Amino acid sequence: NVYCAPNKLYEYAAMGLGMVLPDYPGLAALVREFGMGRLCDPLDPVSVTRAMTAALAVPREEWQRCARQFLAASVTPEAGYRDVLAALTGTAAGEVGQPPS
């Protein structure tokens, strides 16, 4: 699925690693917003080679800075669960879109 954000993205970011990622919509948006990787066409060896070369030219400190920004902006699982629970509870109570009081 080209619209997913795999868990590896968060694991690599937690380690402050730069990434070479396929130019899929969800991943490309994150790379463009946070600069935490280089995009490529995963079916084109030349594109992959270019992305790898570009990624290796970036200092590790820059990857770490980008990763910190990404992780700070990411929703924690706990916050995400609270939002989903609030929406579900409101829906069950007939108050769509309204968090429970």
C-alpha cells in the first residue's frame, strides 16, 4: 500500500538515521516536511543509487535534527488512542464528533 507510513520510519527516526524512501504519497509528504530522508523510485536502480548517494552526503547531525523534529510533531500512540476513544464514545452516545464530557 503506497499510502502507509511503516513502523520502520519511526524506528529509524528514533535512532536519528537518514533514510532512502520510496516516493509514495504518505512518505514523500513526511520527507518534504521534515527533510528526514531522500526519495527514490524503488523500481529504478538509478533513482535508488542517486538517493543513497545523496543520503550519504548528509551529516549524521542533520539527520538527527530532522528526526527530532519529526518525532516531536508525531502523535504519540496514547494521544491517538485517546482521540479514537473520544470519537467512538461520542458516536456511541449519538454525538458524532463530540468528545465525551
